[in-house]
Amino acid sequence: MISGLARRLLVSPWRSGDGGKTWPPVRYAEAFLDDNDLTYFILHQAGVIREAVETLRAYVLRKTAELRTAEKRLHGLGGLNHRQQALLTHALREPATRYLIVAHQRSHNVTHQTARDDLFDLVQRGLLIVQREGRRYVFVAPTDLGQKLEQLAGPKPSPPTDRTLPLRLSSVPEPPAGNA
């Protein structure tokens, strides 16, 4: 005989936490009906893990594409030197990183003033946030750095619709009228 709880599990739909799919957890419930055989439970959990891995893979692919797009836009952005571009590329990849003037100076082998100017220029552009910790400045990337880079780069260029070159015929004299 099937107990009342098991019957409700087998008959009633179940709402999962992954976007509202409804399905009856028959195989999961069967684990409790078949002499506590764990085969159904293990198969169910393997399916849950497989779905989670597929979701993670899709997320990683989407974020990788977003990162590549932002990096391409960054390198096309005018007014930034190679040190600033390298720092922003790193900030896109590692958003929780804290940047110091001394670290920027050492990693790019520049003077303290050059490193300071690089970082404060990025602050003025809104691409970094500066905080004071004692006597030092600490720079962090805003959470919406990719969006800010998109705004600075401007609209994406649209592909040309007409691939013919415009011809200017104003310098060519028109034939005289009446010579036909």
C-alpha cells in the first residue's frame, strides 16, 4: 500500500526552484517505496547535477562573450594608454580587485606620479572608484564597469547598407542641350 504522503508526491505536481518547471518527482518518490533502494534517488540527483552543470556552462559562455566584447570596445576607446587599458581589462576579469598606486607603478615600471595620474584619470572618467585607507588611496572598479565602457565608446557602428561608393559628378560638364 502507498502511504498518503507518497501518493501526494506521486500525483501532485512539484514546482522546482529553477524557473518554475513543474514535474512530478516520481523517481525520487520511488526511492522510498522500493525497500529504500537508493538507485532512483541517485539517478535523480545525477540529473539535478547535470542540469546545474549545463546551466553553469551556459552562464560561463555568456559571461566570456560579454567580457570579450567589453575588451574589444575597451581597446577601441580613445584617450586611454596601454597601462590603463591593461588595468581595466584586469578589472573586467577580476571585479573585486583593489588597485594601489604603488602596485600600478611596479607592474608597469613607471614613476609614482605617472601611476597616480593613470589611476586618477580613470577615476575622473568614472571607470574607477577611489577610497582612502589611512594615507593611501585604494582604487576599485564599479560593479557596472562594462556598461560604463559601452557608454564611453558610444553606439556600435552600424554596417553599411549600400556598398557602392558615392560618385560626385559635379565636376563633369553636362553635354550641351540639342546635340542629339
